[in-house]
Amino acid sequence: MNKGLLSVDEALAQLLSAAKAVPDVEEVPTLEATGRVLAKPQRSTMDVPPMDNSAMDGYAVRLSDGNVLSVAQRIMAGAVGGPLAAGTAARIFTGAPIPPGADAVVMQEDCEVKGEQVILKKAPKPGEWIRRAASDIRKGGEILQAGKRLLPQDTGLAASVGIKTLPVYRKVRLGLFFTGDELVMPGEPLAPGRIYNSNRFTLRGLAETFGCELRDYGIVPDSLEATREVLRRAALECDLIVTSGGVSVGDADFVKPAVEAEGRLLMWKIAMKPGRPLAFGEVGKAFFIGLPGNPVSSFVTFLIFVRPFLLKTQGLKDVAPREIAARADFDWLQPDPRREFLRVKWNAQGGLDLYPTQDSAVLTSTAWADGLLDNPANQAIRKGDPVRYLPYAELYR
Ligand code: AMP
Ligand code: MG
């Protein structure tokens, strides 16, 4: 049934074997590094916490001194106390260093204060409410791995050990253009037979989501010369060129001959739905991926093929999305002989609902959905069946 068609996994393997990280690394302020891809592992030059400190507002005590103590000092966060004299307690606040000689902190709720004295209502356990030096991070330990997109908590972690700048891969320059004489932009009159260039919005949004430096060449007319001209220009300015439309083999499909004239091209018919035609090649120093024009197909093929290629080019090590085991709350009794990526949404009962129309021209399905169901070829689905779910949250990572 799928004779002559390439499987999704074969196409992905070929794409990923060609992709490699951009060669340039730049040093950026840690304050601006969220969203960038770390190029070198980071180690801590200090212990965290740097000293034993209190996890509570309360009193630092020595267990052997009993439960009636005189309060001899106050230690605020940022201050340093003196050694704990026999029979005394130190009033202490969260984050303040434990004074030498103390072996526990009693939280203030478990204390009674009488004048200069504190009475412990409960005997503390050894080490209670003390955060030990280096209990979080040891000096010399690796805190961040290379090839990771930095999340807010990662830059926070780097800052917590005093790292002021971070080495990151330079941003990938991604070029986009949209083929089709029928395309107009919102705001322009929609003459009969014309359609709005919705792919420009979807694909630009995806490029921005993945932190690319975007070059948008707009709408390119269905002509060989126009397509070749924009390809030549984009190849000088981009690491990767992604296009929509014109990759079928109709009369108005000029992407194939244009890329062949300016570089090298592989045309694939992929055993997937939506999707099928996909072009992969090189023009000058830039890679080229041509997506189908159908709005649902270009969205899904971007997520399945361009995303991992782009992520690897950005320097990410882990580019495969993790599929989640889920339950179908619907029947899908006429499966396609190609692997399908169905638009689904997670419901309050913990199962997946299916958008009723899975036509690849119905963009509404992608907006309604919160992810894709990855269904093997010829696999009928019955209510309650286990299925594999790719949430957008995972695909946008
Ligand atoms: P193509 O791959 O060029 O044959 O286009 C397939 C279908 O997608 C046609 O119905 C086109 O009108 C439509 N299409 C192509 N490009 C876009 C676009 N940028 N935005 C919305 N629809 C498009
Ligand atoms: Mg077209």
C-alpha cells in the first residue's frame, strides 16, 4: 500500500544525519540567556549553600544545654553570629548562618519567650532545621549540561553560583517564503479565487517559538525565475530555508526545479497523513526544507520534521519529542494506510477527544487541539484503547 513512500522515521533519520549545530558560540549575559542553547557544560565554583544555615525563623541551640536558655545574640540573614556560649540560644532567622556550637534550630512556634529567656516546648532532634553547607551543590559539580535550551530556572541556577555570562550557540538564521499566486495578506482585498496566506503566520510563529533569527521573504509568485531569485538571496543569509507550497508536481509547482537549478534536492513522498510531499536539499551553505502548502500539513510537517532538524542545528542534544501513553475516548474505525497525526485534545477525564474533521485543509482542527495523536498505519482505534499522544507543550519545547 505504501510502495514508493518513505516512512516518517526514515525521513527523520536522513534529515537528522545531515543536521549539525551552528559552529559559532557567543558569550551572553546570564540575565539574557533564557531560551538560548548552552554550548559548554557549567560547573559550580562554590558550595551551595556556602555555609550551614537556618531553614526557619527560630532559635539556634545546643542539644546538651537543656530547654531553658538565655537569648544571647540575634543573627539575621546576611550577618555572622559568634560561638554559642554554654546555656545560651541565638535568635536566628531563615538563611542566617548557624553559629559555631549550635546543633539544631527550634522553630519559633515551638518556643515560649519569657523576658531574656526562651523555653523550648519540644526537644529538638540533632540537625533539625539546619540546611547543611553543600547539601544542594558541591564545588566543582556540574550544574548545567551542554546542548540544553536554558529555562528560567536554569539561568537562575547559574546565577545562584555567581555565573555572570554563559556560552550559547548563536541563533539559527531561518528563512521563510510562501509560494502561491493565490495568496494575499490579511488587510488586502480578497479577490475571487484568492486565499489568505495563513501559513505565514503559523510558520513565523513556530520560528519565533523556537528562538530563531527570522528572515521572512514573504509571498513568492509561482514562477521559476522568482523562486530561483529568492532562493539565491536566502541561501546567502540563512542556515535553513523553509518554504510552504509548490512541492507537489503540478504545473504551478516550481520549488523542485528551482532548488535543483540552484542546489541539490531530494523529493520525498512520505507515508504520513497529513503531509505526504516533502522536499529536502541544500542551496549554497543553507539547508532547504519544502513543506506542503496545505495549512494543516505545513503545521504538522514543521513539527515532525523541521522542529528536530532545527533543534539539532541550534545545538540541542535531545531533539526527539517524548510521546505520552494516553487513552482514546473515541472510535476511529477507518484508519489510513499511512501513519496519521490526528488532532486531539486532552479532556477532564484524562482521555483524548478527537476533532471531528481531520481534513488537512481544516486549520480549525489545529487550533482546537492541544496535541497530536501518533497513530500507526492501518491501526483502528476503539474507545478506551491505549494510544500515543504528542502534546503541543512537548512539541514546542
Ligand atoms: P500547494 O502545495 O502549493 O499545491 O498548495 C496546497 C494547498 O494549500 C492549496 O489549496 C493552496 O491554496 C494552499 N496553500 C498554499 N500555500 C498556502 C499558504 N501560505 N497559506 C494558506 N494556504 C496555502
Ligand atoms: Mg501552490
